[in-house]
Amino acid sequence: MAEETKKTPQTPEEIAREAQAQAMKAALEQAQALYGNVPGFEGTDLMKMHEKLMQDSAEMFPGVAEAQAYQAKMMAESAQDPEAIMETYSKNIEFAGNMMQQAMNAGFMPEGLPDFSDGFDVYAGWEITRKGDNSLTPEQNKLLAYGAPLFLYNDDNVDSLESTAGTDTLKEMLEEWWEVTDRKSALETISWLLNEGQHAGADPALAEIRQRGIEAITEEEKADEDSKIGDAFTIAEFVMGVNETTEADLPETVLAWDLVRAVNMARWAFICGYINEDEMWEAIRTTAGIAKESFSSWEEYGNSFAVGRGIWRGETDDYETADEVVGALLNKEDSPWKAIEW
């Protein structure tokens, strides 16, 4: 017991230093696991690096001593104030991130690692790009925002009608996936998306799950190929499990999945020369009007899109990817959904 007591920090200052050490160790180990293939990093002895950083930090980096004193004070208070425990934890995480960035700047760690002081960007894989030529009016940019999820999927600029895919590639895609080859088939497909689309079959299936409860859906119903209830069940069960929600939190409609596609179908048909620009904007305005009547926010619109994409093929991976795209549009500062009010 004496040996155990000796190893356990006792004073507030010792407790604070130990908390910092643990936070730093955790951050370094996470970086090692994620970025072990960065040249110069894979062979690093994390504990030696940590000890060296902790030893030199007070002298090398302004503000570290103050941070340590602050955390010692917070730890002393935390015995009486539970909220102080959470504040101290947050400070430790921030401290570890700042230490890693300062260590890179000081030459202790190789360049090329991300700035951990702001945490990990869970949407880093989805980049929002802009052409920046101001060729579209504010109204036109807002109209295109209703199709933004597929802009991210295809690496298209969110402020441009252009596509990263060539015209020939788009024509092949429209013919193979949509049987769209001319003006008539393009306008018919847009009309189908707005009036029927995926939501015509998925919405009744979601309604069954919301009303009866997911546990009440039978194996026979899930196996019915003439119904979307099997695909809806798969996605609903997954969404509820991941988000820790209930049937009541499921969207009432997956209409947004069809509306996002309608915006892009109009854009692609215009690029391919199947419809003219006036027809394209008219179709997109109609789509935006339906969206405004059916949803109350970008969040609601995005959730409908993500669940709809999942039910489309009954694949949870499709939902997860769509949910990441929606998260990027809702949270990234350069997103049109952040700049444009619903």
C-alpha cells in the first residue's frame, strides 16, 4: 500500500500534471495509430517524446505555466464542484492539442500532421469547393444549394453549373442509369422524381415503422420484394441504434433524396444539351418550392436525404456516407447551407 500511495499524485499540482500527462499520452498514441505511416513518425518513442515535452514545456512555450496553475486550481475545486471536473477535462484535451502543435513548430515532431488544437475534423473527407467567378446570382446559388449533397459526392463546385465529369461521361451516365437521352426523357424523369420517385414507396414503409414500432415488423414483411419495408427496416434499425433515437425521430418522408436528385438531373440535362437554361432553372425553382413546403430547415432536409439514400438500396453504408455529406454541409464554415438561410 505504501508503494501505491507513493505513485499516486496527491497535491492539486501533482494531480493537474498527471491529468496533462495522461491527456498528452492519449493524444500522441492516437496520432501514432492514425498517422504511423508519416515519414519520421512511425519510429518515434511516444513516452520519451512526452517526457521531453513535459520537461521543457514551461520554459519553451509561453502560457504553459499559467495553464498548469489554472488546472491545479480547477482540480482542487473539483472535489466539491462536479462541473469543474468536466471543465478540467476539456482544458486537458485543449492543452494536449496545443502541445502537439507547438511540438511540431519546435521541431520535436515531423511536419505533415494535422493541427490537433481544434480537434479532429470528422468531415475532412468531404471538401466544399467553389469556382468563385460570381457567374451566378444569389438566387441561383440558393437554388443550387438544394442539390448540394450530390455536388460534394461528385467534387463539383457548389457555385457553378459545371460538372467535373465531361459531357460524354454525363450522357453515358444518364442513359445507363436513368434512360435519359433527350429533352422528353429528361423532363419526364424530373417530373417522376418530384411526384413519385423513391419517396412514393419508402414513405409508407417508414410510416408503418413509426406507427407500429420496429419490433412489430415481421420477417415476412421484411422479405416482401414488392414493398420497401425491408430496406426501410434495415436503415431505420441502423439509424436508431447509431443515433440512440426512437421511431418517432425517423423522418416522415425521404422526399429530399428525390429533390436533391431532381436539381442535379436538371443541371446535368442542361449540360448535355437536352434542355435549355430557362427550362433548367424552372425545374430547379419548382424543386426548391416543394422543399420549402415540405421541410423547415437544412437539418431536416439533410436527414431526409440521408435516410432516403440509405433506403434506396437498403445499404447502411449508403446512409453513413450520406450522413457524412450532410454533416459537412451543416457544419463546415464554407458550406452554402451555413451561408444561406432556409
